[in-house]
Amino acid sequence: MLEKRTPLQINQAIKKIMEHTIEGKTEVVSITECDQRYLGEDILATNDVPLFTRAAFDGYALRLIDTADASSNQPIELKVVEELGAGMVATKEIGPFETTRIMTGTMVPKGCDAIIMLEAVKVVEKNGEKYIVIKRKVKEGDHISYRGEEAKNGDMILKKGTKINPGVMAVLATFGYSKVRVAVKPKIGIFVTGSELLDVDEPIQNGKIRNSNSFMIASQVRRAGGEPIYLGKLPDVLDTCTNAVDAAIKDVDMLITTGGVSVGDYDLMPEVYKALNGEVFFNKVAMRPGSVTTVAILNGKFLFGLSGNPSASYVGFELFTRPVIKKMLFCENTHLRASVAQLNVDFPKANPLTRFVRSKLYFENGKLLVDPAGLDKSNVVMSLAHTDSLAVLPGGKRCFQKGDQVQVLLLDDEGSSDTMSR
């Protein structure tokens, strides 16, 4: 007799997973090794930025009061007493109707309260000395970057869990973080199940298919910030599967299996979880594809039993596994960012379960449109190569038409949403 499974709503399934306590770890690495990792602590400013009041543009540093009466009808002349390049410090304090030539980023001389840009002045020479001619009043603070206007010593400037990108690298270097505390990449074990699977380099055989899931899932793990560890293929033999899962879970932070979670005679993963006394959170979700996704806890670690169908496995990972990895990386935003796009095709057949359509986004005539990336079936592989989003079609009696606004989940974005609109 087939096991009767009661499907859990998607948000309920996600909530069950995210409510489980799971801790991430940190390590310290060189700044040269931290790119694309996730910060393992808040980053504080170690000095003011700018460290000193400096010129924002090339020009002339001057006293505001000296330009008070300047106009096109009454130009004024200021004597150039010094020229300063980047890294130089003024040796002269300017007096009335004097100015200093200054380059971008150079410390503003004492007594100066504005900078006039090169384009706004005319340079003249008199008796071998330079003067600038100004025909307008200058405003206080013009073209000056003041000490501490970006950040002050001790400010919290980057949150724990921030992904390190080129801009973050610049900030870390600015504040002298030659060593950076980062989140340890969670080690994600991957098994693929099924006696029908061939290795990628094996010739194709009748009744067999090449293993594509392990390569796909490993790439998804890396994209999420984890470290994939491929553990091999498992045959449809209960004892073999049970022993392999029992041994593997000790050496990884979580374990993913693909296949073997349906209710067929050779779908053994539910029996494996039972044999190992795993706590099953759910074994059916009200979604397409991937309704047979099964999630359990064994020895405090997650077991993700994903479908063997590539598209179903892909979607299950993004909805359920990715957020756990992000949580272990201390990310504030753990779920896929949601946006809204306009369907560019009809979906005339209603479905009682919420559908996640592997999709492609693009702009046309100022509108964000979404198309299926290929054939919309759970066993399809080709569409995944072009997928950049998941279009969400809520379950019910309604069909969807071209022009309807739908939620889309963005796959290559570091943002966050509740994953599903309620």
C-alpha cells in the first residue's frame, strides 16, 4: 500500500526549516583570500574617512571672505603662494587675497574654507608671480571633503554576513583589515541515487541516463556560498544507502540526496531516514515541481531529500537548502529576492499546487517581462541553462494569461524576500 502524504504549504515548510537552530562558524583569512566570502563579524571604522579635510577636485584653496565682493564687473585677484600635489602638506598659511594650487585628495591648507575649480578661474602672471582671477563669490565648503564625513572612527560600516565584493574589498583595505574574519563555508555533502545513473564520461546506454544532478547541485551550492563535496552514486539498495548516509553525515554540515524520495518501490530515502531515526520535518510540499521534497534532521544536521528530476531538484534546492546555507553564512537576507514581472505567455491550465516556472527575465518597452526558459516539465534539463528566475504561479482554479503580473524570484541576487507572497 502506498504511503499517503499530506502536502505542507510552502511557507510552512520554509518556516519549519528556518526555525531550526543551526550555527555557522568563522575563520580568519588574509584579505587576499576573502573575496566572494561572507563577513564573519561586523566591520568597524578604524579611523575617520576622510582622515583629513581634503580637496575634492583640482583647483585653488582660498579664504571665503576674499571672494565676498567678486563679480564679473568686479573681478578679484589672488596670489598663488604654493602648489600642492597629492600627499603633500602645506608649508605656508595663506593670508588675505592669497591662494594655494591644490590637487584632488590633497590636505586643505589651514585657513582655507573653500576650493574653486580650475575651470572657474583665469591664471595670469605679474612680475614673475602667478595670480588667479575670480569673477564670482565662492560658497563655504565648495569642493571640500571634510574629515569624517564618510565615516568616523568606531562607526559600524559593514554588517556581519555581508558578501565581500569589489566595493567591500576597497572598504576593508581602506581601514587596514589585512586579516578578515569570514564565515566558514558550510560543507555540503551530495549523493545522487538511482541504479540507472551513468558517470558523465560513460557512453550512453538504453535505460540509463547520465548523472547531471550532482554537477548542477554542486554549482548551486557554490553560488549560495557553500563548499560542495560530491560523495558519489548510491544504488537502489536500502542497506547500502543507509550505511552511506550514516557515515557521510559525520563529515559534512548538511547532506543533499537527489532521487529516491517518491513512493515507488525503489524510492528508498524515506526508509533510510526511518532506519537512522531521523526527524522528518515534511515529505511533501504543495508545489510543482518538487512536491516530493523531503527534509529531515539527523544528529542535528539537515538531510535534504530532493527529487531526482533535474528541474524539481533545482527548485527544491533554491527554496529550501539555499536559505540554510545563507543562514550559516550569517546573511541577513537568506531567501531569494522577489520582484514583479509581466507574463509574456499564457498558462491556460489551472493547477491546484503553486508552480515555479524556470524563467528568463528581460525588458521590453520599459516593462519587465518573464518567459519560460524552456519546456516546463520537472524532468527537463535544457531550460535550466537559460534560467535566471523562478516565476511563481499560485495554486488554485485560476489560469494565467499573457499580461498578468506575477511574482518572480531572482536567482543571482543577494537580496531577500519572504520567498512567497502570502
